[in-house]
Amino acid sequence: METISIKEVFKNYKSLDEVRLVGWVRSNRDSGSIGFISFFDGTCINSVQLVYKKTDTENFDEARTVRTGSAIMVEGKVVPSIKENQNFEILLKGFKILKQSDEDYPLQKKEHTSEFLRSIAHLRQRTNKFNTVMKIRSEIAFAIHNFFHQNDFVWVSTPIITSNDAEGAGENFYVSSKEKNFFDKNATLTVSGQLHAEAYAQAYKRVYTFGPTFRAEKSNTNRHISEFWMVEPEVAFCDINQLMFLIETFVKYLIRFALKNCKEEIAFLNKSTDSGLAQRLLDVVDAEFVKVEYKEAIRILKSKISEGHRFEDNDIYFGKDLASEHEKYLCEVIYNKPVFLYNFPQEIKAFYMKQNHDGTTVAACDLLVPGIGEIVGGSQREDDYKKIVKRCQSFGIKTDEIDWYLNLRRYGYFKSSGFGLGFERFLMYITGINNIKDVIPFPRSYGPINF
Ligand code: 4AD
Ligand code: MG
């Protein structure tokens, strides 16, 4: 008999008779003559109940001894279940331990804290919760490629090793080798694929890059990690307003995709970790995202403070880089939906952003969402060669090191806009998981590096 997956069993249990399965034991209990194994194989988030009986099951005594975490092969009949919340169970004829797990298997059947599970990042994906979250991660990665492919974007593999600091924030990891001076200048891990994506947008019009990015930020918050994945589309002939439209369309597409293709996963998370999740996601796909100019946001925050509201940091002025508490207040309390902040003061944004006519702001936008804050940062790019060179100088950026990038402006660079969506931040939003370290398999952040 061929083995089949639990996913197939769930799909076809009404017409299935005898099945053979391989997978792992989540729990096992027995009462002498009858026993129950909760069994999973990773092909869907559900476990299957296996029933073994002294009267029906070969190796009944072996089945009683199998421990949580063990690998088993079973054969049996799909039968209707008497339990209310379960359509079927499998009455075992054959039972075989493929590999018994040691007694100290850490995932015994009890509630574990997220902190503890983070300390066993090599095992936590075997729990319902992490199995579900990482499955959603995989589905959304697929959806991202799907969205861009359907909309005629070309995928560009931008380099991981680079010699430029795209964001100019000085948060680089340096790359070295045994060989001294392997490269002719300092090499770093990329903080963003944007600059290279811009070069490709000038050849294909619509491109995107989707890969790991690295930032040596010391902030150990629940929203920062040192290695995260970023989706960065770049579109030639696109301005900031068209860009915000693209961001909103993209984010809603991904949420709709999840609601349709990760129904069971979202229902599970809704039940187990965040009871408002499903409704929140449904609301977002119907909501029109709010657009607020930075200067208006400053006015609102100031007026709230003068009405008596207290932030941890109440020093609000035009030119301030808003903290996450301010961003969250705007999208959670004032608007209660996703908010685009745009037209930021030029001093607090990157050198490549397009200067507005007012002489003080740049055509940049951040998308803020309730519960998290910033998930997207984007902008129209400065297309004027002289202006961008001047901006580099005022930021102390050496123009000869990125002359290739600046030179793009001299060869038909009419307009270009793009954004970066933090993949893990977005996953937090779509799963309701409140720590970024719990939506990426092996998180890296300031401090010890395990696994
Ligand atoms: O706002 P950022 O720094 O924008 C850029 O890197 C641009 N080059 C994007 C572009 O226009 N092509 O980062 C983009 C997003 C943030 O909004 C946030 O979601 C995420 O990346 N991000 C992080 N996610 C996790 N950990 C960190 N340390 C992050 N830093 C940024
Ligand atoms: Mg940003």
C-alpha cells in the first residue's frame, strides 16, 4: 500500500477505506485495552486521531510505549468518529515505530511560552502554532511572487554582498574572508536591494527584488531583527501617488490571498492566539487606507498633547523622526486603520528621495498599521542628477562610491518610485503574532547567535 498524506485524508475521508500513513506522534494515551495517538505529518495543520485496540491492532503493546515526538508508520481504516469536533478517526490494524523519540523530548503536551519555544528554535515548528505561522509565511511568499508576476513585474536577484549603504544609516555588517583585501573596498551585507533594483527598473519598467537584508541595529524590540526579508518593487515613470496606490493594492491582495488560501491557519490562530484576527483582516480589505501628510500628523499629535494626552516622548515638532508610540497612536487611536504618512522632512529621510517644491520635504511615504506601526517605507526617487549629488554631499556620502547609481539619472531616468515591505512585519500583521522573532524560522538579533 502507498502512503498518503494527512492532507489527502482530510480531503477524501468520506471515500477512503484503508490507508497507510507516516508521520509523528504528538501525544499518546491508553487505558489498557484501547489507546489514542494524536498524529501529524506536516501536510496540513490538523492532527489525526489514531485509535488502537487490543482486539484489532497488531503490535498493540508497542503502540502503548510510543513516545511523543516519535516517527511511526500505521495502517488502518478511516471510520466516522463519535467525538463531536472530529469527522473521522483511524482505527489501526498495523502499527510500527520507525524511530522512538528519547524521553527528554522538550515538546511534551502542555502549554509552552513563546520565550521557551524561541530557545528550541530547531523544534518549535513541530508545535501547532509555529507550524501554522511558518506555513503562512511560505504561502505569502508565494503570493508575493504571484502578485508581481500577474502584474508584469520582472524579478531581479539583487546582490547580498555590496559596497554601498543604500539607506546611509551606517548599520552595516562587514564581510571579510581569510584572504586579506578579498575585495578592493569594504564590503557589507546589503541593507536594501533598492539601488540595484532602480537600475533594472530603467530596463524593464516594473521590477521587484525579494530577499534577505541585514541591519546591525542594536534595537532589541519586538519589531526589529538583524536579518529580515524585504520585498522591494521599483517602477519607472511612477510618482508618489501611483506608488501609494500600488502599495495599497499589493497589501490588500496579500491579505485577500491569505483569507482565501490560509483559511484554516487563520481560523486556528484566531482561536488560539488572537481572537480579533480574522475580523481585522476582513475589515482591512474593505477599508480605504488613510493618507496624511507628515505636517498634518505633527499638528494632530501636538493638539492631542495639548488636550492632555501623554506619550512617553511628548517633544513633538516638525522635523522629528516619530517614534513607534506616535505612529501607533495615529493608526490605532486616531484612524483605527492603515495610514499612509507622506511628505516627510528631508533631514530625517534617505538621500535618494525626491525633493518636493516646498524645499523642505521629500516625496516619501510610510505605511503604518494598527498593532505594529511601520510595515512599508517607500518614496519617489530624486531624478535630477545635480540635486541628488548635492543631497549626497549634505549627508556626507562619497559620490564616487555610488557614481554608477547617480549616473542612472543621466541616461533617461525620467521618474521612478519604489517601496520596501518588511516581510516579517507584514507576517506579524497577518498572523497576529506580536514578536517578530516568532515569524521567522531562526531569528538573528543583537546578542547571542544560536542555531
Ligand atoms: O524603511 P526602510 O528602511 O526602507 C528601505 O530600506 C527602502 N530602501 C525601501 C525601498 O524604497 N525600496 O525599510 C523598509 C521596511 C520597513 O518599513 C520595515 O517594515 C522593514 O523594512 N524593516 C525591518 N524589519 C525588521 N527588522 C528590521 N530591523 C527592519 N528595518 C526595516
Ligand atoms: Mg523606514
